[in-house]
Amino acid sequence: MDDFLAVVAIFISCISGYLVFDLFYTGFSWSVLLGAAFGFILVHIIWPKKHDSDSAWYDALEFIFDFPYRFATACIRGVVKGGADVVDIDL
């Protein structure tokens, strides 16, 4: 079942990636933006949970296909919190 969920999540992630490309290629559309965002959120939700017996392939695929969700949430948290916790550089 975990393999099936991973394949479905990869498929949804590819569709969402195409929708992001379509935003830039054909012009902005709120429905396309919301569809892409919903797809990336759905990928984060349905990705199989970690088990001790998982291989390194699952970890690598999870990093690749969950990256858009993690990047978007980090940007939103940076804007909401004022950016102080996201980037901490001491000069």
C-alpha cells in the first residue's frame, strides 16, 4: 500500500509542477494556482509515513517531492513571523 501511495503522490506532484509551469507560460490564473497548491498539500498528506524498514530511496523521493511544500511553508512562516526565525545570520 505504501508503494501505491508513493506512486500516486509522485503523479500528483508532477501534475502540480506542470500547473506551476502553466502559470508562467500561459498567464496567471487563480484556479491554476490553487490547484497547484492543493496538489502539493495533498502530496504532503498522502506520502507514506516513515518506517524503520524504509530504504534510502523513500527518503530521497520524499525530499524531492515534498520540497515544494516545505519551501512554501518556510516562506509563509518567514513572512508571518517577520523573517527573524527563518534566516539567522550573524555579521
